Amino acid sequence: MLTGEEIIYIANDWAKENKTSAHQIAEVLSVNNRVLYVEAAGMRKPRASRRDFRKIVSKLRKLGARPVKLRDNLYLYSPFVLPFHRYKIVRAVNRILMSAMLTRASRGLGFENPLIWIFMPHYAGVLSKIRNKGIIYYCVDEYSSQPKVDAQMISLMEKEILQRADVVFVVSQELLEAKRRFNPNTYLSRHGVDVELFRTAMDDGTSVPEDISDIPRPIAGFFGLLEEWTDLELIDHLARTLPHVSFVFIGRVAVDVNGLTMHKNVHFLGQRSYETLPNYLKAFDVCLLVYKMGEFAKHANPKKLREYLAGGKPVVSVRLREVEELADVVYIADSYQEFANLIQRALDEDCEDRRHTRLSAVASLSWPARVDRLSDVIVERIPATGSPRVHTHLEAGHP
């Protein structure tokens, strides 16, 4: 495990609706290192929505503020940058602003020669402006395929990061093949899971929230963001084909689901805190991965898959390359009708032995174990980091 390092960590908002891999890794790193968690602005241009307006106001209020201590060794910093990345002048201004603000904030914490650990490709411009001992790029999505972003600009910015980084981590095999073309020091690092939290969904003492306890069973459940990559037509088909099953969705809804609300067996409960997800998971009889097949899904590695399995629940998914890695414990469908059939099969076959088998499949994939293996690669690729090591068990591409 990395120890005694200073890390400038550029990722998504700390108070994001869902706890992401960026949050999990930062928390583990902060046990033995000092981490400045930098909230980066999003990649898409702001919309005329209440949510985006609140985010802009929140950023403006923090303008000039110093890093806030979240816990021992973990500090939160929210610099303000202009969101219109597609304009060259804006990128130039942001490069100057961001570099100055991060330098001031890190020096204020006594950072002298930090590692830069970056998740966001549109912050490529600051990498050459901040003194550092090494650059780590952690890629969790094919960012250029996300909704409402300037795909060409994001691709150009990411290419710059890939060329500058000392080491690159990606969460799926598809991303590994795509990014290794630009940086040979690219490694596959699939998501971890908070095993101890999600396994409580199997405990008799875990309570089921009131807002789901009255929904008729069996329940086919999903938690996470509902975006353009969600297959609403699939959900519609399932609701019509399986009227005896209740379909429950927990998380922010960013697409029009009015057509689905017409089904009496479809329920949208809205956002819930990360810590309460095991309580809702306990009420699920089967869990869903309902991606729309396309470029985004092609590169995806759903973190929620491991969370579902850690709770012992059966999972039915569309066919994704990363889901196939756990095909022994997941039901994988190639058509809408097969998906419906597999939901019924999963309900019929579920038992105590199968629940423990699913948990066992992910029990070794904790976030501390994942970060420990990342650390092996970082120490090897950036020799001035940590204690010198003569040899590790890792091979390029597979930590």
C-alpha cells in the first residue's frame, strides 16, 4: 500500500448522488497518505436546469475558499473553472486558474512534490503546470461517449493525459484495449466492492425501509443513475411481460420515464444515501442491469454488479463483456424476452446456497485489496514513490 505520499486527487463531486470508485479509492488512500480531493467541474456544458444552477452557485460560493478537512489526511477543495471547455480561450483561462488554485491549495497543506491522481480527462491542461513526482490516470468510462459532451474535444484532452501519464488504470477490458494504444503502461483494474457494507443485505437484523416494504413481492430492483444509456424499452417490455413482478428503481432519473410510470408495477423511489442501499437491496428478490447496447455500454463495468452480488442477490443483465467475467453467478440475456424469462428463472432458482456462492464470488474484491494492487503498479512505474521494490507479481495489463 502507498504510504506517506502527498496526492492531488482530481475527481467528481464529493457529495455526488452515488458513491463512485473515485470516492472509495480516495478514502482508502487517505488512511496512509495525505490526499487533497479536488472536485472537478463536469464535462458537459451546463443546462438550464435547477440542478445545474445549484451546482454553479455552490462552486461560486467556494471561490477563494481553502481546502476543508473531511477526516484525518483527507481534504476537500472545490476550485471554480469556466465550464465551456469547447472554446480555446476558455481552456486557456481555466489552465491558468486551475494551476494557480491547485498550487496554492496544495502548498497550503505543505505538499512539496505530490503525485497527481486524475479521473477527469478535461483537466489535461493542468498536468504540465503543477510540480509533481508522477501522474496517474484512472479511467472508468469511455468519456467521449457520455451524453451531451463534446466528444471530439474530450477525446483530444484524454489523449493528452494518456500521453503524459506515468501509469494508466482502466476498469474494463474494452478500455484497456482502447487506451493502451496511447500509453503502453496501461493496466486493467476492475472495480472493487464494499463487501462489509453490502453483505448486510443478507443479515436478519437489517431493516427494510418503509417506502419499499409495502410494494408487492417479488421485486426486481435497480439502483444507480437512470440516463440515456438505460434501456427504457427493455424496462417497458419487462413490466408488461411480468405483471406479477414489481420493478423498483432507486436513484436520480435524468431521462423521461413518463411512459413507464403508466405501469402499476413500476416504481421510482428517487435518490437514497449510499449507506442505506443494503437496506433496499434486502427487499430486492432479483437485481437488474438494463443497459442500452451501444458505445457506452461496450466499455462499461458496472460497479453495482459487485454490490448486488455482495448482498447475495441474483442478477439478470444484458450481455456486457465485463459481466461475462462473472457469468458463473449472473444470468445474461441476449434478447428482451430472454431477459424476462431469466428474471423468472432467477426467482425460481434462488436459495441460501446460491446466495453464499454469489457473495463468495466477490468476497476478495474489497477496495483496500484493490488499492493495494494498484499501489504495486505505481511503485514499480514511479520508482521515487514508496519503498523501492525489486519485483512484483504483476504483468502489464493485469494488476
